[in-house]
Amino acid sequence: MAKTAVKNKVRRKDRILDTAEALFARMGFVGVSMRMVAEGAQVDLALASYHFGNKRGLFDAVLARRSDIINEKRLEALRDCISSAGAAGPELEAIVDAFIQPLLGVGLEKDAGWRHYMELIALVNSSHELGGQAMTQFFDPLVNEFIQALKKALPGAAEEDIYWSHHFFSGALTLTLAQTGRLDNLSSGKVKSNDLEAAYRRMVPFVTAGFKALCKPEKG
Amino acid sequence: MAKTAVKNKVRRKDRILDTAEALFARMGFVGVSMRMVAEGAQVDLALASYHFGNKRGLFDAVLARRSDIINEKRLEALRDCISSAGAAGPELEAIVDAFIQPLLGVGLEKDAGWRHYMELIALVNSSHELGGQAMTQFFDPLVNEFIQALKKALPGAAEEDIYWSHHFFSGALTLTLAQTGRLDNLSSGKVKSNDLEAAYRRMVPFVTAGFKALCKPEKG
DNA sequence: GTCTATACCGTGATAGAC
DNA sequence: GTCTATCACGGTATAGAC
């Protein structure tokens, strides 16, 4: 039937995206071949090029698919904490929470697709080549919304201090998303780098205190 | 002369390392070919394999060369702040400073070689593939020294909290080392991601406050 | 939309001359 | 130590049948 054909078509396209996501996360853009993607997705080699134009088009499609989803959730969380706060705006801690809760606090890491996506974001954010381009494109429209809320919650703070604080926040978050296991080695197994719930609980107070210490009202 | 021959030999080996460092930093391990390294170093293709065994050997040699240098400086800074402190040990802030000052506070970014190396470390630390392996190998012996000092400066704190705090610290630091320009875009040019001195000044109070907020003495 | 087949080029590695 | 030459393989991309 037509229904089945359409369903099948979608399935293949999504299978290609899923496979590419997992491979890009583990081996980076250049480390992945179109052959590997096709094989993993159990699809013909030419099909990925047909759907996404070329390898870079596939890569961007992988990034865009879940950034749309996650940014919507984060924006919703931000709007929620703004609307439930008074006229003075939400507390700093609530803003910090809204930024990471949709990523770290909902068990996404149990889903293999999301886990691969998180690893990929970690890689991209720290890449001198892609970090200033792809992250700006896919995430910074959302980050700007958070920056506005942070400015309100930190009255009198220098803009530069807010941007740097958010940068440190971003570094802590994305390294966490990478789940490299380094922390397991370092702590002789006492801490698990894939325990995102534990990271989430601790990142909120850590980062909130950092913002408060750095973003004090300007003198004069 | 023999002198010149040896000098030339060393020069070539170092040229290979310098070129590989720059290329690995920008394109990652798989993104770089031995041919690109040879061409950049103006050296024959087979020479890199001769000196370093294979591509992975070259990569490890690149990582090891400067990690030895930088870790020695950091250890020296740590020992200095320990010996100038009293029996109670150094302040938390001094330990945090010792960890990043040799990297961020001495103008290393003006040297192209060091800049490439910093970009490379950023990439490796966030890589699910390499982060839990190469970083453990090349940096964690040093990190363990710092963890010991942190434990003394944060009496009664849970070990897990100290490890997580250091992890957030590491994320903030390595994203800074990447110098991706994302911060420039986000702030409309008000903040420059390659201004490591500005990052250094701000990271110390940010991270110190984070440690203090998270690593409080355990109850009961 | 899907697949077969293939063009064409770059890859890491090494054997062997000098 | 250095270089030439070469191997066997895997890379992206696409033309064209169905």
C-alpha cells in the first residue's frame, strides 16, 4: 500500500540519521564514511547522498534534528520559570536549572540516540573548526534568550562577566555530555561519568555560585 | 659536519611534530593524513613512519611532548603554593590558580605551536573515543596531585563532590583552550574567545565559588 | 526511492635503494 | 636517516537501470 511505502521511506531516512548520529558522535565528521553509514543503516550507499545531498548535508541534518527538539524544551522550561516568578524575574538558580534540566535531568542518556547526540555536541562545541560555526547556528538563538534572563537576574553585572560565566557553564555542560569515562578512571570508579543525574544535581549549585561570584554589580 | 647532521635530523623530527600538532588540532586524528603532515613539514612521506612507527605513534608523541612541559609547570606552581602556605595547606583559590595559570596566564596563546596544542587538548578531552584514554594517560597523574590538595582545602567534603567539581572545572578550562570564536559571535564581539588572560582572571573566582558551594562538609 | 556499478582519487604502510 | 616506488584498500560521488 501507499501507506507502507511512505512509512518505509521515512524509516530508511531516519535509520540513516540514527546511524550517522552514532558514528559521527564516536568518530567525528571525517572519521565516518558514507559506506559505514549505509552499512549500519542497512541501506544502499547511494541513498544517503540522495536524501541529504552530500556528507556535510547529512551531518547538518543530524545536528538539526535533535537541536530543534531540545531547544524547544529548554525554552519552555525558561518560559515556565519566568512566568511563575514575580515581576523581578526568576532566581538565577532557576535559570541555570532550566538550561540543563531538559538535557541532564530527564534520563535521556538511557536512549542510545540521545546519548550519541550528546557525545556529538560535546565534540562539536570543543572543535576549533566547528564550534564557532555549528554551535552558533544551532544553539545560540536559544542561548540568547537565556542571556537576557541572566542579565535580569544579575542586575548591575558587567556584560563581559555574564558571557564568560555562561562560557564556563557551557564547558562544564558539554564535557559532561561527552561521558568519556575519564572521571571513572580518575576517581578509581567512585564517580561514574555517565551518571548524568548526579552531574545535574551538582552542576546547578556549582554554576549558580560561579555566576554570583563573578557577576557582581560593577563598581562606580 | 656531524653537528649539522644531528641538528638537521632533530629539526626534521620537530618539524613533523609541529606540523602534525597544527593539523591534528584543526582536523582531529582521522582528519589528518600522513601525506599532509609530510607535505607541511617539507619532509618525505616515509619519514614520519620511520620516526614514530605509525600515525597513532605520531599522535601520542604530539600529545606527550607538551603535556610533559605543562604538567611540570603546574606541579611546580602547586608545590610553590603549598610550601608558602602554613600547615593548614593552601587556600582553595591558590590551588585553582596553580592549575590554570601556567596555561592561561603566561601568554602561551601568542605562540602558534602552543595555540594548536591547546586546541588539540580541547578536542581530545571532549572526545568520547579519546577523552577517557589519552587524557587519563597524559594528564591525570598530575590531576591526582591537585585532587589531594583540594581534599585538604575542603575538609569534610564528600569525595564525589570534589571529583565532580573538578570535572566542571576541567570542562570550563578545555572549552576555553579551544578558542572557537563562538563567544565572539554570541556576544556580538564584546567578548573575544582568544583573550585567555580575560578568561583566566574570571575563571579563578568562578570555579573557586563553585567548589565552595558544592563541596561543603558532609552532614552527620 | 532504491539499487547496481563504477569512476577516480587519497589512504597508511612498507620494501628496498642510497 | 632519507627517499622512491608501490601495494591493496577504502574514500566520495554519481550515472543510469528499475
